[in-house]
Amino acid sequence: MRRLLIMLVLLSFAIWGTTACKPGLLPTEKGGKPKVTLERVDLMRLGPWVEIPAPVIAGLGFVFNVDNPSSYPIKLENFKFAVSFEAPGTKEYMVLSTATTYDQIYFAPKTVSQYRVVEFLDSGGVWRALMMPNVVKMQALKLDAKELTKKWFTTIGSGDFPFGIMATEGMAVFSSEGAKGDFFVPFEGKFPKK
């Protein structure tokens, strides 16, 4: 009796697992699926440095290539990624914010198009991100949050990005009338590409 109960429970979990998934989720590794890559990061705006806690605003334009190799147009439903800066002199990246858009844009078939996301960072928010979610890395690297924030905001405008910037944990969701379901496309990229 006990064995029969266990078999029924396992069978019910198996049936539930196959029917509970959203229909039409398509893997992105197969040929013909969209692909997102980071092309570059542009400095869109930078205010003059003032000491924390006064805010200094930096606007970064993340330019992505969206490759649609299919024979039908795809529509962007939403797009998000985490913005990370490299701590100078280390290989460690600190997550500072999350950029999210809900633009509804169509990408033509068999093309590579560009899509720009502008993310604004302020020095106070960056400083707090270093003090809270990144505190373990900061302590391990023996870095000061105020000094690191100042270094990033005073050197980013030099023109050649003296530290790495990453778009990590990215997810783009596309839909299409040419295929059933949504396309979930994970991505990440680093700039400058060294």
C-alpha cells in the first residue's frame, strides 16, 4: 500500500510538472532563435563631481545587437539586466543597479538591429549599493565605498573607460506571430572588450 501511494505521488508530480510549465517556452540555444550581444557602452551624461551624499548623475547608454535569424519578425516584450562596474586593480565586478525596459519594438527577420537602453546612476545610489549588497566583496578587497564611487565617477569621463562595465544577468523576452510562445533570451556582455 505504501509503495502504491509513493508511486501515485511521484506520478502526480510528473504530470503536474509537465502541465504547469508555460506552453511555448523555446530554448535559445537552437538555431533560428534570437540572440542579444552587448556592442558598446556610451557615456550619455555626467555631472561634475561633488562629495557624497550630494548626488552626481551619470547616464550610460548600453547598445545591444539583436540578431533575428528567423524568417518572421519578433517583438520585444521586456528587457532587463544588471549594471556592474569593475573595481580598479581587481577582476571583481560590483552590481550597482538593474535596468528594465518594457518597450514594444519589432525586429525584422534575418537582420541584426541595435537597441539602446539608457541607465542613469547617481553617486549616492552607487555608494549605497557598495555598502549593502556588495559589502562582502568590498571587505574582502579592502576597498572604501566612498573612494571607489569617487574614482568611478571622476574617471569614467576620460573617454576610454578605464574600468570594465558589464551587463549581467540579462533576460530579453520576445514574442512572434510566426512561432508559438515567447522566446526567453539570456545574455551578458562586457565593455570595453579586451
